[in-house]
Amino acid sequence: MVKAVEADRAALLSLANRQRDLAVAGWSVGATQLDRLNIDIGRGHQHVFLSSAPGQEAMTSDGSKEGK
């Protein structure tokens, strides 16, 4: 494992945070598409959600009944 130089720490953490946020947004888009496809083929909602940070509850089930 290679450790970053202390002077680079803030910039690297900022980059990692942005990458995490982009990954969560990508997950959200994919999960929404999966849900839409399941509804369109008559299988109901398919809830696939991911919290972006502990306790944030950014993406949660919408309360609709789970599909097949």
C-alpha cells in the first residue's frame, strides 16, 4: 500500500468524494431504469436503493409494494 504525501491529502480526499458521489448517482440512474423496466413488463416495482452516506437516507424505497 502506498501512502499519499500529507500535502496531497486534501486534494485526494476531495477527488475520492466526487467519485463516490458520481458512483451513487450512476447507481440511482440504473436502479430507476431497472424499476421502470420491471413495471413495463408487468412485474411491478423492483426496489434497488443505496445510501450515499451512513444516516443520509438519500435513496430509499418509495413505499410501493415490491414486484415479482
